[in-house]
Amino acid sequence: MNTLPQLPGPLPLPVPDPRARDVALDYAGMDALVADLVLPGDASMYVMSAMETSRELIRHSYYRYEFATVAVTHSLFALEHVLAERLAINEPVPDLIERAADAGLIPAELAAELDRSRLLRDELTQGTVTSAALGPVRAITMVRAVFDAVSLLLRPSSAADVTAVEMNKAQAEDRLARLWKEHRRAALYPDSFRGIDIEGVELILLDADVAGLVQRELNGGLDDSGIAILWACIADLDKVVTLINSEYCASYFARLRTMAKLAAARYIPTAT
């Protein structure tokens, strides 16, 4: 017999957090923000659960801003598990990150980004920052670092063979097509940044260049001239994204940078 009281009516719809209003125009726009956070298929259920939860926390930060910070700290569960398993040792996270970098399993730049996530978790534990320490855009960068590190750490110990490289390039193409579709559906160029340049980079021209190059890549590929322009655009994106002071605009150009790098993946020479 069901003794639970009946609800007085339908539950109210969640209300967007006003602090996230510059990140996406609506909740659907959060899809494009997290589209390139792809779960590694060869991870354990524990790792995949932690990573998927981190990704969805960022998506739902549209309704609760603090979820973005929680996403970063939660992703460290997956990182610590994979690091300890790959290195076959049980040590604190900063030591595991350092050992992985020293062993050449992850690049130094990625190790530094992972350590920033670890420092954030420590600050939360110590009470020196709150769960509102990060916005979704910065959280995406930090969680993406964990996704990238986990993918690298799950690779076989021997050098990746040609088949693995080709699979990675095919995955990049699939991710690019999916992210481009989401970007076109959900993202609008930020009006307040029309005619704005940063460090000599005209943002709206950069947007147009990357959009054109991505479409050409998806429609058959780039020639040598297009590849050269693409790498120049990536350099400009790397320069300006961290300098943009609007969270929505920063997220917009961060997506462009992700798409540009995915488009460039097939043009990176295979190591021999």
C-alpha cells in the first residue's frame, strides 16, 4: 500500500543561475560547452562514472553555478585512480602527477594544469575558497585536462602503433562534426565583441576564419594553405582565450579553439 502523500501539483521547473547567464543563452547551449568531453571507452566503470558525473555537473552549472567547481574536484577521483593504477603505487595526488610527468606519461604543461585542480581541492578542504571559486568556462579547461590525462594514461605502455593513431584521428573527426553541429545550433557570436581586437587579433575575423576552415575540413579536407592558416588561427586562439573578460565570449572562443585543434589533428605527423 502506498502511504506517501500526493504532491500538491507539478514540480516547479529549475531556474537558471543568474551567474551563468553569460556562459550560454539557454540550457541547450551547455551541450556545446561539454561536447568534446568524451568518455574513454577503455576506462573502468568507476573512472567512467566519475568522469561522466564531472561532465554533467558542468552542464548543470547552468542552474547551479557552484556545480562547476564541484565538477573539477570530482574529476580528481578518476585521475587519482588511473594514476595509481598506471604507476602501481599508492601516493598522494601531487606525487602521482609528478611521477607521471617524470616518466613521460603526460606532458609537463598538462601536469601543471592537473596540479592546479589539485590545489583547488586543497583550498576547498582548508576553507580558503568556496564552491563558487570557478565559473563553467574555467572548469571546462580543468576538467578537460583530466579527460586528456586519463586518455593518455590508459594508452598501452608501448608506443602507439599506426592503427591507434588512425583511430584517434577518426575519433577527432567524429568529435569535430558533433561539436560543429552543436556550435551552429546553440552558439551566437557575442554582440558586445563585434569590432573588438585583443593583442592585435580581430575576434570576429578569427571567428569567421575558423568557421570557414572547419567547414572545409568537414567537407573534404584542407590544402597546404588552409592548414597553415588553421595553425595560425590556433596560435591566435591560444593567445586570446585567456584574455577575454566575458565568460560567454571566452566559452565561445574556447569552443572555436577546440574545433580548430580537432580539425588539425589529422595533419599532425605520425611519429616514426
